[in-house]
Amino acid sequence: MPNARAARRAAVRLGAVALTGALLAACGGSSDDASDSAGGKVTITVDLFGSFGYKEAGLYAEYEKANPGVTIKQTDTEDEADYWKSLQTRLAGGGGLADVQGIEVGRIASVTQQQADKFEDLRKHGADKLKSQFADAKWAAATGKNGEVLGLGTDVGPEAMCYRTDLFEKAGLPTDREELAQKWSTWDGYLELGEQYKAKAPAKSAWLDSVGSLYSIMIGQEEERYYNASGELIWESNPALKTAWNTAVEAAEGGLSAKLDQWSPQWNQAFAAGSFATIPCPAWMLGYIKGQAGETGQGKWDIAKLPGGAGNWGGSYLAVPKAAKNKEEAYKLIEWLTAPEQQAKLFQKQGNFPSSTGAIEKVADAKDPYFSDAPIGKIFGDAAKEAPVQVLGVHDQNVAQQITNALSEVERKGTSPGKAWANAKKGVENTIG
């Protein structure tokens, strides 16, 4: 979820993804799966950021029905950065923590390397038996130095490109997803099409939403981004990062962007207004687009393969703090929520692409009527298989935020790229030391 699936809460959830193939089997616990010793009633508190989609997909209601006496109470924070700051304060004080806490993938290295003593080792509750259910990289990222299992994986963020077919038609561009994938097989090709769009674009419509989203999707195609495999901070000298930066700057200076800060109210409104024709979209973005574009957007959107190769942007984990009041019940809930059956259902209803290998097989033939019946199971499934295993660092999210802030300066304020880069460097130094 970005910040990945911090895909900030979608206001409205529309349309189900049509899954072809086998029906998804319900998987509920027994009636005594989540009960305490004081009479069989327990309230499991869940604290998340953005839109994990469990409530919207009906999974909480399903679990409560299968487990009489269990009530799930969720709180959430729209902005992941605010959520993480609050979580750090509560972890330091040891109070105010929920039974289940969401962890964004950009933070998971901080948990495994610096805060393992603050979270339950889920092996105590039987998590060892689940390892084969998850992609190796997803499982490994939440494993501590001594083998602790500190979280169970929710979704991943395989990347594609979402686009407005109606706006493409008005600008005289092709709308076929296969043809577009060929034309923008490289990021240079993507910018060239952007120039063509700009020349004939409908009024008040730009090629893409934000150069921050362009940077984020490009850096998601790289194995090493902010740290190398030895744990050294390399972002300033990483040529792949500089390429993503330069491409984003080129788009900004070329006037291809709608100059919108992601997650802002103006950005949200722009989905329905047709203010941009393309948006780099990890799988979790689909539900967000539906929520913001609304019913009138159905059939106007489509999805094509991403320029430049496969990548991953976002994904999350569910963890149980050691200070949680209901650790055993919390574990049972997150084991159920992250099981293949539930991950497949979540993709069916919300678009969050599963990290469970079994669930990935279940959704291989999925299509989405909202996005012109795009074969999302294949598009995102192929991307998930081909995406590099990313090196995760303790301060990934902090560095990424400073870079996207700097790109926003170039995009919206006309700050020179050199000055903006210097500001990013200063921001990183102030944030992480």
C-alpha cells in the first residue's frame, strides 16, 4: 500500500473485478478461533493507513460471522507518513497500540533491523507453517536478524499504466492497450507520446498527473534504490535513481504534468475532471481510481503494460505489537486475512494484488469491467513475476518522500533541478541524520 499503498482512502468503492475460473472459497475460522478466557467475547483493534480494503470487501464482517463473540474495530490514518510518526511515538511509550498494526513495505526494514523487540515474533503463534504460502521475497523482508517473523504480507504493488481512452481519442492517439505497450516500451517513448498528446490535448488536460508518480513508478523498477545489498545508503550516487529523477524533471519542464501533488484534494478531484490522460498505477491504485473517478469513469479507463519493464511500488504487512492486549486473537485474524482465499477476494473486490502464491494463481484470469475489461490478472501477474527483488533499507520511505517533495518544487514552483536536488539532500540529512 503505497507511499505506496498508502493509497489513501478511496471515498467510494465501485464495481467488482470479474474473476473467471473457479469460485473463491470462503475461509472462516471456527467459532472459538478468537475468544478470550473471560467469556468468549473479544474486541480486536486494528490500526491501518490508507486503504487496505478489508472493511470495504466485507472481510471483517465475514470473520465476525464465522467467529461469534469477536468484534473488529478499525482505525486508520489517510497519510502513511502521519501514521508512521504516530506509531513510533506509541511504540516508544508502550501504550495506545492496537492489536494489529499495518506496516508499509518501505518501513519493514526499520521493523526488522531496529524494532524487532517491539513486535511479536509470530513463530510463537504458528507462523512457521505459512512460509510456503508467500513469495520468497515478501516473506524474507519481514524476517528479523534471528529468524523472527515480524509480519504477514498483505498485497504487493506490481506496476502498469492506466490511461483514459476517451482523452486519447480526442488527442488522436491510439487506444489499444497492446499497441500502446509497443509505442511506450521505453520511457523515452512514453514522453514522446506525451508530446503528441500535449499538441492536441483537450482543454485543461495534461499527459500525466504528477512527476512524483512518474519517479515513484520508475524507481520501483530497480533492485537497488536507496540502499545497496550491504545496507549502505547509496541514493545520491545511484545512476538508476538519477535516471528516474532526470526523466521526471524532463516531464515537468516539458509541461507534460498536471502539476498535482499526489493525495491532495485537487489530485482526487482531477480523476473525475479528466485533468490527466495517464497515471502510473500499481495494482492497489485501481480501487483508488474507481473511488475518485466514480461511476461516470467506468469504461473510459484502460490499462497497459508499463514502459521500461516490470516493477513494484508498494505493498504492506500486518504486525502484532508486543504491547497488544489480544495477541493470540490478533494473530488468528491476520493469518486469516492474509490467507490465499482472502487475498484473492480482496483483489476481486478492491484490486489489491496478492502476495500469496496461491492467491496469484486464483486471479490469473481476472478482468476488470471498469477498466474496459482489461486482463488485470495477467497484466499485474506478469509484472509481479518479472519485477526485481528490491533491496529494502531502514529509511527508504523517508528518502523517497524528500525526493518527491523536491520534484514537486520543480513541477509546481519552477525551482531549478539543481536547487531542488540540493533541497532533497538537505531534507534527507535532517530526517535521518
